[in-house]
Amino acid sequence: MITLLLVAATLVIACGKKESTGPSEVDSEVTIADLAGTWNLIVWEYSLAADTSEKVDWVDLLELTGTMTIAANGDFTVTPRLPSGFGNDHGTLTVQADSIYWDGEDDEEWVQFDLSGINLTLHWPEAEFLDMDMDSNPEDVYLRVVFRRSS
């Protein structure tokens, strides 16, 4: 009888423990409402796909500026002023775990993000073909963008 009670007590304790369900589970899940506000661009960094330690930040190099505004319903506008004038986008964002579904005019994809204090970092998942170092020879690169909350 004592053995049966010990087994039952062990099962009750084990069933009360929360098990991880994988990478989509986060301790404090960020919602789109948490991202609502105006964000100022502070980093627009490309790194070579072949050697990610080789990086260039266009905010520093080209004095790139911009903002992103996110509404509580997920509507967004972003306006980085790239040298060629390209970069404005608008659409809807959806949050799931550590990813944002970026559904804009020019781009639709899941983008990994990290919200740390007043900084929102976005990591574009695919290699892009871009002239990272402005030498007229395009390279495969990854993009990391950091915005700082202004309101």
C-alpha cells in the first residue's frame, strides 16, 4: 500500500511540472501590443554570408536614418531612407513566439526578432544579393536591423 501511495504521489508531482514544448515556447511572450509605438533606426548591418564576422553598418557608413511605426493592431510603416530612395514599406505584422510575420508591400516572410528593453532587433533569415561594401561587386549577405523605441 505504501508503494502504491508513493507511486501515486510521484505521478501527481510529475504531472504538475510544466514540460517544454519546443522552440516556440517562450517565458514571456511578446505581443504585437508590446511592439506598438514609434521606433528609430539605429543599426542597418549587413554581414557576409561567407564570413559573418565581416560586417558593415549603413547607419554609420551612409548616415542611414529611418523610423518604424507599429499600431496595436499590427499595421506598420517603415521608412529607412536608403541612398537610392528605396526602403519605404507598410503592411501588417503578426507575432508568434520569437518571430514576426512581416507582410509588407515589398516583402512577406517570417523574421526572427528580439525585444530587449527599448531595442527591437530584426534578423532577416535569407541571404540577400547586395553590394555590401559598395565596390560594384554584389555579395551574399545577411541583414540585421535594430530599432530603438522613441514612444
